[in-house]
Amino acid sequence: PKEIKNPFILPRYVRVNLLKSTVDKVIEYFQKNNGYELLPPVEGKELAHFKPKTFRKDFHLNDLLVFPANTDFHDHPLYLNGTLILQDKASCFPAHVLSPPPGSVVIDGCAAPGNKTSHVASLMGNKGHIFAFDLDKRRLGLLKRLTTKAGCSCIEPLNENFLEADPNDPKYADVEYILLDPSCSGSGIVSRLDQILNQKSQEENENETILDIKDTSNKLVQERLKSLSDFQLLTIQHAFKFPKVKRISYSTCSIHQIENEDVVKRALESTNEFRLSAHCIPQWKRRGLEGSVEHGRCYFIYV
Ligand code: SAM
């Protein structure tokens, strides 16, 4: 891969698509063909000091590799053939949290463009079935392209509203795992994407006022967050209705408590059947804001 000038200090995370290769083979490829040196996994701030031409296995997730921030994979053969998926670490947690064994029947309720759907398929070794819902036809088209490139053969894309899926439809009778990554404020998307998104929304909304979604003192922002969080809650409550569901992974890319802990809290208050998992990725220590949910048992990722 080329190393480009990049002002951002976030390392470049690369997920190995286990449908195309193994982590060990990919590591060997970079060592033999690209002259990269494998360093031991490290956590947190140590990652900021990355020497050029070195890489590591991620400290927490076993199908993730970490490269210096300025590594460009867009022309790399392993990226072009779908072996490497460019996916930031936070967005790799939900599939690992769900971790359906091969052969499972899964729903991804808000799936497009499909990074997490393809990750779930990778962890399942393409064995089983994933119903991938998305309301947006164009985004679902992207999901089809992305998951085909990744070699996924167990995904059924559905251009449907997840909230209207009938939990008692026989085709969902064996659904045990549901991944929910619903629309959110996007307030937690970090700098390199922030800039791109802001540019895009400026072009798209030339004549409209642009909301700073992090400014929770703004009344319009408060209203937007309230309506997003009501929708997010509905997705979880709908997931509760599937007769055999036993694990739900809920994620957002928001920094706001109202979309995260508060949604989980409200969802738990509305059911007697579900509780927070105490066993989820134990090596990850940051678990939500103290006091807002059952602190210490909840899974929240801050990057
Ligand atoms: N999980 C995706 C990934 O990792 O690539 C990103 C999902 S994005 C945050 C949320 C998606 O939910 C959008 O594509 C949106 O069109 C879809 N969506 C919103 N409301 C929905 C609904 N009621 N039913 C199905 N999809 C919905």
C-alpha cells in the first residue's frame, strides 16, 4: 500500500474478510510482499506512535489489523479483491457483540450500506441466513454491491421497513440474532469523516441552515435527537417481538446519551424478558456512563 500524507492521527483499521482469507495469511502477505513488520498488539494511546511500514493485530478484535494512519489501501490487491474491508474499529464491535455461530438465522434491521452485514456473514462463514432490511433502495443497492464483492452468499437484501416486518411470519421463525444499527445523529463520527459529511451536507443543503448536531443547547437539535431516539427505541422494541430472538446488538455512531444509554434504559424498562449481557467482549473496559444504565454490564464504545 501507498503511504499518503494524512493529518489525522487515528490509525487505519482494516478488517480481514474471513470469507476470502485468514488473518495469518494476510499478515504473511504484508510481510512477504510489502515488507511490513508485525509489531505486538497495543492498546489506546500507544497506537498513535506508529512507525512507517509496521502493522499490528488489534488488541481486542481478532479479525482486525491496524496500520499507520497514512496508509492508503485503495489500490491494494487485497482491498480490490474484497479480502480487506476498510472499516473503523468502533463499527466492527456490533457484529462481534452479536457473534452468531455459523448456521444462525439473523436479522440486520437497518443494514445498508452493509459493512456490518458483511462482517456478520464473515463471522458466520457464510453458513446460515441474514435478512438485511433497508428502507432506502439506493443504499440497499450499495449493500448488494459491497456484499457481493465480499463474497457473501447468505444475505437476503430486503427493501422493507423493519418496523413493519411481521415477527410471526414463518420465515422469521428461526431468527435468534438481531443487529440494530439504526439511523442516528452521526455525532460520534470522527474528524476525517466529519469533514466529508459536512462538505456534503453543505452542498446538498445550500439554502438550508446547517445544524451542529453536537450543540445540545439548540432546540432544533434537541427535537431531532428526541425523534431519532424514539425511532431507535422502536427498533429495539420491535426486535423483542421475534419469537426466538435471544441476542440483540444495538449500536449508533452518536455521542449523545439520549441515543445510547437512554434508549437502552427505556427499552429495558419496557420488557421483562431481556437483560443486558454481562459477558460481552470482557476485554473491552469502557461500558457506558456511570449510573445511566446498569453500569459495568452495558456495552458502549467510545472512540
Ligand atoms: N449498518 C449499516 C452499516 O454498517 O453499513 C449502517 C446503517 S445506517 C446507520 C442506518 C440505515 O437504516 C440507513 O441505511 C437507513 O436507510 C436505514 N433505515 C432507517 N429506518 C429504517 C427502517 N424503518 N427499516 C429499515 N431500514 C431503515
